[in-house]
Amino acid sequence: MANEDAQVAEEAAPASKPKLPLLIGMVAVGLAVGGGTGAAFLGPMVAKKLGKEVTPVVAHADSAGAEDEAAAEDSTAEGAATPVHLLENLVLNPAGSGGSRFLLLTVAMEVGSAKAAEDFKNRDAELRDIILTSLGTKSVDELTDISRREAFKKELHTAVTARFGKKAVKSLYFPQFVVQ
């Protein structure tokens, strides 16, 4: 009888063990969805509380000349809202992660001039490459350290201005920054 009880217990034990990879996958998906949702909904609310307004750049192809560029630069000088170029859903694998971790981010760049806004629109792939190359050299530990975010912004600002000119970017923001 004791042998039968032990045999029944052994047969029941494997069935009750949760599958670890499935559990890890569910947790990872939950964290990704939660982080994305938090960034999408809480990010703008936090920005409003801080007095920041992020407006996406709407570029349209018309035969605008130097008059429109000068008007755009004058309007930003008068304190009007500065256009923001948004690079959404950039995904990269951090250095040393072996492809098992990733960073999902959105970069918002306050544009310095109408010419820069047009350059960013026309050379979007180049701009994305600059950002991915710079942040792709960082480890998971560096990326998860919140105190380093300002240094990342400065590094990206320097890299973008080196390629697009000194007055291309006024400031950079990370509305979404999720390390998984």
C-alpha cells in the first residue's frame, strides 16, 4: 500500500510542475505590455505636469521657399511651440546581451530650424542609425540605470549635431524607454 501511494505521488508530481519557459514568457509579455502602456499613457501626463508639450512634426511637401523657413524660425524665436521630430519604436539589443534582451524606445527631438526638420524627415533612416549605433554600445546595466539617461541624451545630441549641424536639435526626450 505504501508503494502504491508513493507511485501515485510520483505520477502526480510531474503533472503539477509549471512549465518554466512558458511562465517566463508570460511574465516577459506582461512586463512589455505594462511598460509600453505605462509609457504611452503616463509619459504624456508626466510631461504635462512638468510643463513640457510634445507636438509631432507634420511635414508636407509643397513649394515653400525661404520665406516659410524664415517665418518658421521667427515663430520659434517668438516663443511659439517648437516642432518635434518623433522617432518611434526603435528596438535594439544591448551590448553583451547575446540577443536575449532588448531596448524599445521612442526619441523626440525638438527641432532647431525648418531646414533641420526637413533634413530629419528626408534622412530618417540615417537619423535612426545614429541613435541605434550610439545606444547599441551600452550594456543592460547601463541602460537600466536611470541616472545615466541624461548622459545618453547628451551623447545622442552630440552625435546628431555632428551629422546634421549645430542648430539641428534643441533638446532630446525619451517618451518611451523600456528595457526588457
